[in-house]
Amino acid sequence: MSGLKAKYYFILPIIFFYLFVTIYPFLYMLYISFFDYNLARGGIQRFVGIMNYLQAFYDPVARGSISFTAFITVTGVIVETLLALILALLVVGIKGESLLRLSFLIPMTIPMAVSGMIWRMLYNTTYGPVNYFLSFFGIKRISWMGDPIYAPIAILIMDIWQWTPFLFLLFYAGLKNIPQVYLEAAMIDGASGWQLTKSIRIPMIKDLLMIGVLLRSIDLLKLFDSIYMITGGGPGTTTYTFSYLIYQVGFITGINLGYASALSVILLLVIILLTTLLIRALKVERLLGGG
Amino acid sequence: MESEKKKNIGNYSSSDERAIFDKFDKKVTRRKALSVAAKVGIAGAIGVIVGVVGGYFAGSAVAPPKTITVTQTQRLTETVTSTVGAATVTVTERVTETRIVTATTPITPTVWKPKLEPAEITVLSSPDCADYLKYAAEEFMKIYPQIRVEVVPLSWEALYPKILSDLQSRTGVYDVFTIDVMTLGSVVEAGAACFDDIMKEHPDIVDPNLDIADFEPMYFGYGSVWAGKVYGFPVYPNHMFLFYRKDYFEDPKIRDQFKAKTGKPLKVPETWEECIEVARFFTRDYNPDSPTEFGIALMFPTTHTMMYNVLNWLGPIRQSPTGLSKYGKLDLYYGDYCTADGKVWFANEDGARAVKLIQDLLPYAPDPFGSDYGETVAQFSAGTTAMCPQWSVPYGDFAKALAGGDLMKAREIIGVEMMPGIIDQGQLVRKPVSGGWALGINNFISDAEKRAAFVFAEFATSKEMDLIHWTKFVMPPARMSNWERPEAREVLSPALFDTYAKSMRSLSYRPRIPQEPEMERIGNPLWQDIIAGRKPLMDGLKELANEWQKLVDQFKHPGR
């Protein structure tokens, strides 16, 4: 047996495993997305063509979930990136750097189920510390989970708290790897702190910034766990993300697997499309092994 | 009382279940199950210490006769009502004497033990049934050591899809499962085993003491019978109550304040209009002297809670004399949201009335749209609210938080009453929403597993175990014979027990058609939008009714 042939034999089990756990379920999902398939009504009922896909465009809840997903993705990515960048720039080289670095990372290490519970308690209208703190400024109790204005903000705050550390870590690592010689040369030429940041530090970590934006965008497009833990999609359907809608339709009150599969296919296509566009716009193909 | 019961039963029209109710109704009236309260309690608070259930091994031929021993501390209380001038004064004089009463009630031992092959059965359970089912499993395995029973608790949200996917895929991972009453239709369609068929095929495993007629008929008919066939045995029935701060409601100072403010005597609200007035009085923003910050703990989240909670307001309107004449008799397949012929009825002034009653209560609740079960329990437990509509299970939490777990003290602090209702044609109509669980069996398991599963279901819902799950696990009895036991009344709170009995035959019902989950998906957020005023009332009700009607129309009624 030639060396090349042997290699194929060795990777064959992995390929089969991949086909079995990824490709087959995906194809099956694609298949049932064309059926009226509802577990609560006796499983597969009938072929409905693209009706499930069309329903997604007529369903006001689906449309609302797209708006909220877009809002949380755009706002979350912008705020988290800026905040992480500022923190990373501030922390590098200061006294107590390692302690600060460590403390910034804590939120990211807390399991979502735990942090969800923590934030649910923090946001509690009656006994929550957030409202207690705000009361010192004369702000009346806010129903963080029951008010359509504040519930999206509550989700956003929690996401920023939990995931800014991830971007911070990325940018911090990049900043630490900037060769000192560039900064020293610029300082000899009389560059100010702002000029160092604008012209050396940020350009030097640009690739990491782009990767960070890309990863957080993909994550936020799929946002589910904080919605599940904190607002349950409410009030009304204000904080339904697309992923949460799929969960509701397919697993909880809907158990409508046909429609949920169609929604999943749509989400997958949207993520593929958006990430492709982002990769092109951010010019990060090189980093991902392309172009 | 009996004629009232008959009248209530007469509201249900589903053809097949109808026959079952008729049959059981005779039995209930004969037993006078609901008169327990009158027999046992006379105006006084009777304390309970322990319901010790000793040495029970049902089914074992060698087991000694079983007894339930109840030791209770009895306090005699006398209520004297006298008239002083124009005012009626109620004085409660307490503790004439305290004594320990010990009563022994024999339980007929079951000398029946069918032959079962070795098998392993897995029981998928809702969280509230899990502790009891684990206990039942342990006891069962003592009698049948060749059978291994494993109980897997799952949250409500995860449980239902898990049961359905297991049944649909016919994998037979779970042998026994708890069925939430309104999910019966979909579980049956997915492939739950028919108990009638099992009993026909395996007559040797039918316990001679099974006594199906002893199951509380409404719950049995609603939660276990589908298209005239039995698909489960009731584990426990449940419905919602109005918990209130008895100590505040009986405090002479607070009562005087209420009278001064409203000109009326303070009483536990019987109607939602009265509830609004009382809730306002107990809300500090409207009454700085209120002992509580808010009047009532309300929950209108976008979860499963919404589907049942709204019925506490809609149910009385639907089942009032006017409602029955307009919308016809109640059909248990469709429940209170629909007319007798399956039309969603509430997009009109009656539905709007129910929503307005809810809306008028909202200012007196801490966070009605951000609160769910856990939050409202916490609000009442912490003394933040004076009232709390809830299921029975949190009573233990309330007693722990407000009385340090002292059940005697809890009786003085925590009051329990039927959910308020409405007055219609001079009649008070109260219809708290019903709930509860039955034990079902997977049809796609081996014969040995099915036999073991059935015997376990019989065992866990037997008369003796039914009493144990009340005495040890605060899950109310599903057996009428246990509602007649004085010791059952004394276990936790006689008020809770009496209110159970009182409202047992006066309930509102969710639809139990297979389309129910989809109704929830659409309805839960929409109801909140309507109640919160984010959607114009009538437009919102019409939108919801239209969406639901499309789903209800898909249902093929087995009786038609």
C-alpha cells in the first residue's frame, strides 16, 4: 500500500464520522424543511414544498426576530470591539497589568447558565441590585425583563459584560506582540501617545481586530443562551433572536420541526452570506488561508 | 352541594368523556367527597404535626397490615360575633386547650403481586413529580427486585419534546412518562400506549384493587382519557389558588384602615373587582400605611405560564350562566378558550372584559410582565405582596419563608382561598385553572417492559401511594377515597385541603388538542402584547382568535 493510499485509509473513519454527525443531519434537516412535520401532530404529515420558507417571510414574529438579531449584532459588535480595544490599550504596560488582565477575563470563564442566573437576579425588578443602585439617582424601578425598551438593553449589557473580555484578550495579545523597536523608533521621532496608538498600535493589530469582529458577528447572529436565561424572548417577542425563534418553534411550544428546519436553513444561509461579505469587506481572506 | 356538583358536570359535552363523568358523578355524590371539610373542621384551626406512614409494602403477600398514624396537636378556637352599636365585631378567642390526638387508620394491604419478567424501566418525570416517583420507584423495587426503575427528572420545557420525539422515533428509551394534562392529545397521537389494550392483553397484571372509578373523575376524564380510551392514570390533580396574608387580613388595625378608606369590611376577595380594590389597598404607592409594598404578585410572562394563567380570568366568564348560554357547554377537547363547537370565542366584549380585569390589577403588582412562577413565589415569600395567585406546590416555600417552616404558625400567616371570579346573573362564578399530571406508557417497548411499566403505573397511583404523595410530597390525592380521609386534611393545611376540595369541580380548562403547543407559541407573546396594551385590545384579541382558529380547525374531534 502506498503512503498516500494509507493516509486516505487513516482519515476515512473521520470522514465517515463527519458525514454521519454533520452532513446526514443537515441533509435530513433540509429534507424535512419541505414537509409539514410536527411532533405534536403525529410527525410527518405531508409535502408542502417551500411553504415553510415562505411562512418565515410572512411570520411577523420571524420578521421581528430578524430585526432584533440585527440590532444586537451591530450594536454588540461595535460596543464590544471599541470597549475591548480601549481596555487593551489602557492595560498594556501599566502597573498591576497581570492582575487587571486576569480580572477582566473572569466574566468570559463563567458558564452561561450561571451568568444567566446572576444577571436574572441582578435585573430583578423588586430585589435586584441594579434597580437598588439606580434608586440612588432617583431612577424609579425598571422592569428589565418586562419592558420592551429595557429588555433589549438588558441583553446587550449582559453580552457586553461577558464577551468584551474575549476581544480584550485578542487585542491585548496583539498589542503585547508589537515589536518594541517600532514604538521606540517612533518615540525618538517625537510621536505622541495618540500618534503611537493611531499609527502603530492599531494598524499592527488590525488583523486581529478584523478576526474579532468576524467571530463576534457570527456569535451574535446565533445568540440564544442569554435570551433563554434572562428574558425568554419577552416581553412579547421583543427579544426573540432568530435562534431563539427556532428553538421555540422546534422544541418548546411549537414542536414544528418542518418550519424550524426551514428557519434553520435560512439562518445558515444568512450566516454564510454575511460572513462571506464580512470577510471580503474586512479583507481577512489572507488570515483565513484564502486569497 | 350535590346539585351544584351535578350542575357543573352538566357543563361538559364531549360525548365519550361525558359517559365517564356521568358514571363517576354518581359515585362522587354518593361518597360526598367534598363534604370532608364540613365533617372535620369546625371553625377552628386544627394543627398537624406528622403524617407518618409506616411499613408500607403494597402488593407483598407477606406484608403485615398497614396503618397510617397521624399525630396531631389540636387547638380549639372559638369565634364569637357580636354587635356593638352599628358595627359587627368578630372576636377570635384562642386556645381553649392543646392536646395531642393520635389516630390510626388501617389501610387494606394489597395481597396481589403479579409475575413479572426481569426488566429495566425508565421513568421520565416532570420536576414536581420526580421526588415522589423516585420514592415510589424505591418502594416498587423492594416488592419487585427483578425490576429496575430509574426516574429521570426533566424541566417542563425539555420533558414534553423529549416524550414526543421518543414516541415518534419509536426508540423506546423511556418506558413511563408523566403527561401534563393539556398535552394528552399530542402524546396519544405520538404513540402512547392505550391502557385499555394493555389490560385486555395482560389481564394478569390488572390489580384487583385498581378501582379506576376511585380516580377523581374530572381529572381522570380530562388528563387520562382520550377518545373514550384510557391512556394514563392520574398521579396528582392540581389547580391554582389565591394565597393571601391571613395575618394582615385579620389584623384589626388593618381592617379598620380598609374600612375607613373604602367604607367596606376587608375580606378575602371573591371577585376580581374586589381583588382590584384590595390589591390597591395593599400597595404602598396608593396607601402609604400598607404593610406590603404591593397588593398582588402577578405573572404574565411570554412563557407557558401565560397559557394557563389567563384562564383564571377568562374561565369564569366562559362558564358563567351568560357565557354558557352564549358559547355553549364546555368541550374538554377545546377547553375554555373555545365554544362547544370549537370556535375561539374571546374576540368580543366578554374577552375584553377579562383583559380589562387583568389590566386593572397590573398597577398593584411588582413586575407582572417580568415575573414568572419563581419570581411571584419569591415576592409573596418575601412579604412584598399581600396576595399571590399560585399552584399548591409553593405552599411549602411560603411556610418556610414566612413562618420558618413551622406549619402551625404558617396556618396563622398564610391564607388560602379559591381564585376570585365574577358575578353573573347574581351568581358568583369562580373557575381557577386546572392542571395536574398522569402517568403514561410508551407503546414502543418490549412486552416485559410494558408489563413492568404498567404495574409500576398502577403501584404509583394506587390508593395507598396516592395518600403518601400528599402526606410526604404535598402532591394532592388523585383518589376520591383519600379526599375522605380526615388525616389527609390535617397533614399540611386544612385550608389548602378544603380549598382544593371546594374548587375541584369548578375549574377552567386549557385545550388539550394536539395543536395546543402551537397555540402556545402564538398565544403566549400575543397575550402579553394585548395585556400590556402594546396592541389595541380588540385588534389584538381578533388577531389572536384568528390565528388560533386556524389551528383549532385542523383538529378532528374524535366525538364527531
